[in-house]
Amino acid sequence: MPSVFIKTFGCQANKSDSERILGDYFSRGYTETQKWQEADEIVLNTCSVRQSAEDRVRGFILNLNKFLSLTGKKKPKLILTGCMLHFNEKEIKDLLPEVDEILPIAEVGFNQKAIRKDHRSAWVPISTGCNSFCTYCIVPFSRGRERSRPPEDIIKEVENLAKDGFKTINLLGQNVNSYGLEKSGINLRKLYMDKDSFSANSIPTNQSQYKKPTDLPPFVELLKQISKIKDIEKITFFTSNPWDFWDELIEEIASNPKIDRFIHLPVQSGSNRILKLMNRGYTRQSYLSLVKRIKAKVPDAVFGTDIIVGFPGETDADFQDTLDLIKQVGFKVAFVARYSPRPGTASFKLFSDDVPAKIKKERWEILDRIANKNNLAERPQIP
Ligand code: SAM
Ligand code: SF4
């Protein structure tokens, strides 16, 4: 039987996609090998969030080339999927000529059976893509527009997981709060950054992604349905952005003991000036007031976050605002990244990457030390 080796770079969304890619290979009669040197096919499930992630893909291919020239072995078929598909086919051919085939993840589909290594806790995708267009982020280009998976398909998968003995379900999407709302057609963070008309002044503040639905938000409805599945004991979700975190969701967390008290709520910066340039659509005040509203209803809530240091133009004063915010919230875990300009994004086009690498590193070290100081031993494994 032919064998496949899947190399996954980047976040939990990619790890979850790789489980379904492996399922697809199994359904076609392949076996999995843990040794890329022995594989007939190698799938590279790539990340593009930072330049360093793309460099690692190139590094893998260079190693493969070296191995092939030393051993004289036949080259395995090389398949590229994941976020590097923000490049078009020609660009990929120029950049990575060794790639034989491109696999858009939509071809595998949400409903392909996933092959999971963990047998108690399962990652279940509920949506893919993103409509938020934070100025620094490649995801809306690499994964395309937000698309929600039908609730009945999600429930069916979770019911089957419960039958197979899974106890924890981790719901996955770039912005889970807005699950099911893209069909409403009212996207308030619409493509402000249409290439020609976009300027820094056109970045909106304090905008939700969608207009609040008059009924229960579909994500809250989904949580209620999944909670009814008897043998599921714990439900977590990633990522909840600070927009569209409506009171109904807070009420649901407060009243539903199956929902985990860990809430991942990426803030990215504590400076209003930088948040606006990032197109995050909230202010530090509205973020802090959301945290306060959650803590009031869910006193045992704990928070995780993502922060970018060294965004273009970030001054010492902006950085101090971020430090101040993280001290106020007291995050359990913070994933701190140094800004990496991504070609094609709005911040790449509009701003120069002007914070020196040395300053980015210093800010990164300070934040990482302060934000993560008490919890290194128990950092939750999240995207
Ligand atoms: N949708 C999630 C969100 O909004 O937080 C996750 C998006 S992204 C895959 C994960 C994290 O990567 C972001 O929260 C951000 O901190 C970081 N990131 C994205 N683009 C970046 C860039 N250009 N440079 C540095 N970090 C970046
Ligand atoms: Fe990227 Fe912003 Fe979408 Fe998260 S919400 S995936 S940071 S564009």
C-alpha cells in the first residue's frame, strides 16, 4: 500500500485539517508513515501567519532535496496545502518548484472522517475563513471568506464522537462568535480595504462584524445543542474575538456547566491608536469592559490572549498601554508574536515595518515574562 507523511505547520486549525486530510488518504487505501524519508507522498500543510512559518516550509524542502541527492531515492509526490495557498499556482511554482500538486482544503471538506490521535478530546471545525480583515493578517486571503458548517453536520459528528468515547469537544473557527451569521449578508466590517480606495483613515472603530441577530445567535444555539449530547462533559471554543461577544453568549457560559471557563480572547494591543491601525474594531476600553461583563456573570472565568508587538509605528507609550492592559486583565496565557509584514495585507501596503528587530525582541521578552509568569507549567494547548 502507498504511504503518506503529513507535515503540519502552524495553528490548531491546520492540525484539525490534517486529521481530515489523513482520513481522506486512508479512504483511498494509503497508510501513514512517521518517516518522511520513506513516504510515497508528502503533504505540507503550511502556515503563513509570519514569514518565519513560510521559511520553515522552504527549510523542509531543502532537507528533502539534500536527502534525495545523497541517497539517490525517487522523489516522493509533494503536495502543498494550508495558508501558503494565498499565493497563486504560478507563484507557488516559482517559489517552490518541487511542489507537484496543490490541495485546497475545501476539496477535503468538513465532513471527511478525521483520524485523531487523542481519543478523549476532539477538535471539531465549525467554520473556516475570515471576514474580519485585520490589517496585518493573511488569513482572509489564505483561507478565504468565512463559511460556516451546517449545524446538523456538526451535531452528527459530535454524537459519533460521544459514541466513540470522546468527552471533550473543542469547537474551532477563526471567529466562532459569528458562526452562522455570514448568511445574513450583513457584514459590517465589509471590505473597507478594497485595494484602491483603502487608506488608514478609512479604518473603522468599534465595529462589530455582524449586526446583532434578533434571535439567539447561532453560535449560542449550537452550544446548547451540543451540550444536550449526554456523554460530552466539556466544551471549549477557539477563537472568540472581542467583537460579536454578545450577552447571550456570556449568559450561556454562566449557566452551562459543560462550557469551559477558559476564554481565549485575542486583544493584539492595548493601545487605541494601534488597535485602529490594526482594524480590530474595538478600543481598549471596550475590551476591558467586555472582560468585566464576563467576569461579573462568570466569576471563575480565566482568559487567554494573543498580542502582537512591534506593529508599524508602535511607540514606547503604545507598548506601555499594552503592558498596562495585560496587568489589568491578568491573563492565564498570552501568545506574544513579533509583527511580521505579510505581502498582500493592508498593513504591508500602507505602513513600513519601522520598529527595529531589537526593540521587537525586547518588547516580546517583557510581555512574555509578565503575561506568562505564573502559568508556564499549565499553559493550555490552544491555537
Ligand atoms: N482568528 C484568530 C484571532 O483573531 O486571533 C487567530 C488568527 S491568527 C491565525 C493567530 C495569531 O497570529 C493572531 O492572533 C496574531 O496575534 C498572530 N498574527 C497574525 N498575523 C500576524 C503578523 N502579520 N505578524 C505577527 N503576528 C501575527
Ligand atoms: Fe486574522 Fe483578524 Fe481574521 Fe483573526 S480575526 S484570522 S487576526 S483577520
